Amino acid sequence: MQTEIRTPVAGLPQTTEARNAGMELDLDRVMRVQANRPAIERRVATFPGRRTVKKNYQAAWLCKAITCIDLTTLAGDDTEGRVRRLAAKARQPVRADLLDALGMKGLRVGAVCVYHDMIAPARAALEGSGIPVAAVSTGFPAGLSPFHLRLAEIEESVKAGAEEIDIVISRRHVLTGNWEALYEEIRAFRAACGPAHLKAILATGELGTLRNVARASLVAMMAGADFIKTSTGKEAVNATLPVSLVMIRAIRDYFDETGYRVGYKPAGGISKAKDALSYLMLIKEELGNPWLSPDLFRFGASSLLGDIERQLEHHVTGAYSAGYRHPMG
Ligand SMILES: O=C[C@H](O)COP(=O)(O)O
């Protein structure tokens, strides 16, 4: 199958040649991938540990976290009004007086993430902001609708103006070790995306083992995923630090082998500022500064921004406000 190669992210030393080289399915390489759970758990148990940052440094890290949020609403009762309020929050994620005090005018989130039907109102509400709309797709969250409809759904969402498509993989391909089928599925999704970025949701809470997570991450990258993402937010277990470490190391190995930087998106259940800091520290230590940017790192989160805003308000005013004062939509 012919798949269009994505344009490398501006400013990063990524080449089409490098991406091409990494886009074959190398089954031997996939089968060599292992994951040592005790070692992974020991490593993440040290987070945040002594890395806790305070005062101005913490405020700066929290502002960085905001720029990396895919501000999300994925509810059956989503309305255009809710999406418009979310978009207003995306344009101005923190109260103007706090932004002034922090010297962070112009701060905005990484993207707004919605279901297909909400793309148009999100696009309209974000016009001129430069904030992209991401759409969940391919029968989200289970990914069990007919294959041709999943492809058509991607095409419709791109046509409606989504610049990023969050696809869900068929978990059964991972659980049965059918890596060829997983690769072909993501290649087809990649082709259907055309100019849009593809984020591959692995639904790690349903993949059984960390080794499966590591192998699925590698196959998704070989098939052309621009980002690999942990979860839909609808599984019983969503983003965790052990799973993140496995996926981040898969990204690092893939970069070492191909020279191509794939992004990372933990999603689901990340709602506290201190958890966001742990993720950012993990990224910094394992992947380095190039990944600390919305081009290569996103939080998929519906309520994280509210807690970050509370912490920033405390930093500026010395007082905490109640959580209900920071509604998202
Ligand atoms: O991709 C984003 C997730 O669905 C958001 O999950 P959350 O509502 O637990 O933050």
C-alpha cells in the first residue's frame, strides 16, 4: 500500500528518508522487544521524588503543561455550546490577570479534541487562534465498527477540518499477536488521514502486558503514526507512568534507529497538576528537551487544566479557589 509520508515537524531534524526507512514492518525487530516490569516499576516509583519544582519554576512548568494539553470533551451529551465554552478556554486557558502576573500573555493549549459532530463548531469557535482541532475516530472508543466505515470516518473528519485524527487500534490484533494486521490497519488509517496528523491510541489498559504495549508502540510507529497515545479515557485503566515509560522508551529507540521523532500523548485520568509535572519530568529525563513541546508531547485531558489554573492562582495570589470555579465546558 502506498502511504504518503508526513512532512516533518518544522524546525526538527527529521527527514523523509529517515521516516521511510522506519516505515517497513520489521517483524523480527518487533518480536525482539521485551519489557522488564520490575525494572520499569522501580524506575517510575522515583517520580516525582526529588524532582519536585517549586515557586516560579513550578509555575513555568505548569504553563508549559498547558501548552501541551489536548483540551478534550468526549461525552454523549456534548453540545455546540459546551464546545464553544471549551474553545474559549483553549484560547485563554488561564484568567487574564493571572497571565499578566505570570508574564505569560498569549498562552494557549495544544489542541481541542472532540467527536466528529463537534468538529465544525470547534473550528468556528477557534478560528484565527491557530489552535488545531483533533477528532477521535475509527469507531472510538472500541474501534469495532466495519473497517470501511472507520476509513470513511477519518476522511469525513479531515474534510470537516480536523487537523489531527486520534484513531483507535483493534486490540485483538495485539492480543492475538497479529502484528501484520495491526501494521496494515494503521497504514490504511495513515493513508486516509492525508494531510492530518495521526495519533494512534493503543488502549494500553486492554493490551494485557507491558511487552504488548512495547510491541504495539513499535508497530504503530513503523506504520507511520505521528503520535502514540495511551488510552481513550474510557478503558478501566488509562494512562499510567509504567505504561508511559515503556512507550517513551519505544519512541527513543525508534528515534535512535530512524532519526524520526514520534510524539507521545498520555490520556485518560490525568487531572492533577502534580501528575502533569511527573509526566513532564519523565519526558525530559527519557527523551530530552526536543519532546517538551506541543509538536511532540500532549496530555489528553478533560479536567487537568482546571487544577493547573488553581495552582497558578495559588502561586500568584497565595489562595486556593474551589475546583467548581474552574469549569471546562
Ligand atoms: O483523550 C482524552 C481523554 O478521553 C480524556 O480523559 P479524561 O476525561 O479522563 O481527562
